[in-house]
Amino acid sequence: MRCSKPVPRASVEGLGRVRLLFLAVISAAGISSVLLSTGASEQKRISIYSGTANYTLNVSDRDGKEYVDLLEVLQPLGATSTRTDGSSCRLRFGNVDAEFAAGKNRARIRGGDFDLPGKFKLENGRGFVPLASLSTLLPQFLGSPVTFRESSRRLFIGNVAVHFTAQVHSANPPNLVMEFSSPVNPMIATEPGKLRMIFTHEPLVPPGSQTLTFDSRVIPSASYTEDNGTAEIAVSSNAPLFASFSDDGRTITIAPAPQKQAQLAPAPAQQPVNTPASPQPQITTPPPATLSAPVLYFAVVDASHGGEERGAALSDQLAEKDVTLSFARLVKQNLDSRGLSAQLLRDGDVSMTADQRATLTNTAHPAVYICLHASSEGNGVRLYTAMLPVGGESRGPFLDWDTAQSASRATSQVLASSLAAQFEKRQISVRSLMAPLRPLNNITSAAVAIEIAPPSGNAADLSSLQYQQLISESIASGVLAVRDKLGTVR
Ligand SMILES: [Zn+2]
């Protein structure tokens, strides 16, 4: 059931219906080395798209074949557990049991034999399967077909594809209007003669023809390509272009940057495109709403679960609700000590619904919302940003409850990338996902959920103060690093 809840107009007005200034400042050299080249040094990746989560995983070579960690593939799709016993690895996904043996091609799934196109590899308790097996292996677990675009390593589960149309309108100046069947949030890079949109999290599929030609001298063509877990649309032009988003990310309009408008644009958009190569592509985001609300808290930290609702049983003694609370308190401490005032949604063992969490957060108008979960499965952290439902719209005086996050998706991504960088810096393994997790979709500010697993498979480590401090420090530093992009308290 969809319910619309009134959110005061004032809280969303400043974000604007049409987001301009989405011009990314990425040097041409920077982005091609990070994302688009197929050089030997580039990390191979696979992107997986489903109704449950969109995520990207690392792919590695073994015996001349590409392999992927099977647990990493399955975990975001549903409850998964593994038990390794010598050279055998038992895996349970939902109610499907499977058994794999190290060095063997043959596995047992649902009580039957299943042949892998390469040997199963067991390394440090992690099971790896040939990438080429996924199109037949995953349906065994999921019970639904998958489409694997192997040459670009993009795997679609179920009917999730995002389609688009492109049309040049002959206004003066002409503009290219691209309509997407679901909201998109690509990284955008400009270089002379070209504007590139790179889609990592969206299950975008090609139009009928890879090259689109338009009856326009200013914007003569656009091309679609896929590579290494990403899709790209490159728009060619003989004039500098800029992109603007509307309709909650379903429409991207690309037009020549008018001289006057470029001069009036706020500082971030004025940065020269060829700034020194940065290690990661950066996205400049719209300036935050400027409302004269009293300064409350910069961040809201949400310890998930609580009270009757215990969350996962992490071990015999350890309930998720207690672990998330101790993490939340430390995260608050670390934020406070960096001058980023933080508020805990719950500071005791009380239960709250997702709606209550979202309502309290939105009423507080923080710049950042951080939700904490804990898990005994896997290791390191999983970093979630919202995946908005298809067809949701927020129009009119009230913000649609299910897509309240739509105006902040870009800042949420900026926050998530910054957090990921800080975790990596501290050698904490991190995976980034998009998922329709509640209450992320209902939060109006930049929002992430962080699921914390132990550093190396031992659930007891989740209550180690040293590990909790390392994680909390990473989170606070990650927020601090992009503080200016997240804006001030609204
Ligand atoms: Zn949880």
C-alpha cells in the first residue's frame, strides 16, 4: 500500500523541482582511467540488478577464467548462510541448499547435480565460482531467470530493465530530452565535444540502435556503450553542454550551456573541466536549501531495531539491536568531536517503526541520516543507498512518502562514496549497494544505511570496542570529508 504523508512544503521547496548544476567536474583523463578504460590495471567488475538491490562486485582471474565470490553475489538477494568444512562448502539461500567442493566442477543444488564451467575455488573460507556460471547457477537459487550481458558484465535478475528514449527538440538553442522509465542518477563528465553519462547503479539497456542520430547541427548524435559493469551514453556536440534533471530523475535535458547562465551559476559549476586528475570522479551537487531554520543537528544516527524487535541474532549472546545501539553511540561521539552535531533516534532499548524513524528524522531536517545495522554474515561493511520504486512520483504540494528520498539521491551518493573511501583507507572491506531499504526511501536528506559485519567472520568481534571505534571513526571522517557538499542543517 502506498501512502502519502504531508511533508511541509517548505522542507522540499528549496531543493527545486528541476535540478540544474549537475555538471560533474571530472577531468577527461581522470575518468577514463578510473571508469572506462579496459587497461590491465583496472579492477574488473560485475554489476547486478534486481528488484531487491543493485550492486557491483569485484571480479578476479583464476586459471585464466573470471571468478566471483558466490556469497557476495547472493547475500544482497536474500538470507544466505555458509558453512565450510574442510574442502566442502555448504550454502543455504532461502530454503535452497547447495554443496560445493573445492577444486571440483560438480556441485549439488536442490538435491541434484549441477556442472560449473570451471572448478569451484575455496580461499580463506570464501567460495568462488566462474563468472560464466551465473546465468545458469543463479536461477537454481532464485527460481527466476536472469539475463547476463557477459561481455559488459551486467546481470539482470527479473524484469528490472530501465529503457530510455532520446529526442532533440528544435528550440533555440536546441535541447536533447532523454526520458527514462525509472529514475536515474548517472555520473556526468564533460570533455570537448562530448558529454558522457555513466550509469553504474541503473539497469539501463540499449536503445534499438547503439548510435542515435538527430537532425540537429548542435547535437548531431549520441551513442550507447557498455563495459565493465557500467553503461554509458555519450552525447556529441559542437558546443559545451550541460545536463539538468527533472521529473525526479526520469528526465535529463541536455542543452548548450548559455554563456550568461554559466556565469551566473554558483561556484561549483564554474570550476574548469580540466582540473588536475582526481582519484575518484566527483559529482557536484545542487546547493542545499537555504532556510532560516534554527540549527539543530547536522546528523541523525539511527540504531536500527530495538525493544521487542531484536533484529538478527548475531550469536547466542549478541542481539543486533544492542550492537547497533553501541555503534550508534560511538558514531555520535565521533561526529560530535569533529564539530558535526549528531542526534540519536533512540538512545535506549525502545522499539520504533520505520515510519516513526523517518518522520522524526524529516522533522529534524538534518543534513545527513545514517542508519546502522549489524550482521554476522560476511565481513566488513555493506553500504546502502535508496533504490526508489518504479512509478513513484513526487509532485504537488505533498511529497510522496515512498520517494521522499528522490531529491537527495545525488547527495546520498556523494556521502556513500566518501564513506566507502574512508572504510577502504582503514582496510575495512566495503561493498556499495542500492536497495529499497526502509526507511531510506522516506528520508528527505542525504541518507545511507550501513550494515556492519565482523572484520573476519567472527561475530564476537562486533562487540569489540576497537572495531566499533574503527568503524565509527571511518563514518565520521567520511561525513566530515564531504560536509560542504552535504550542506548545512535545513
Ligand atoms: Zn538489521
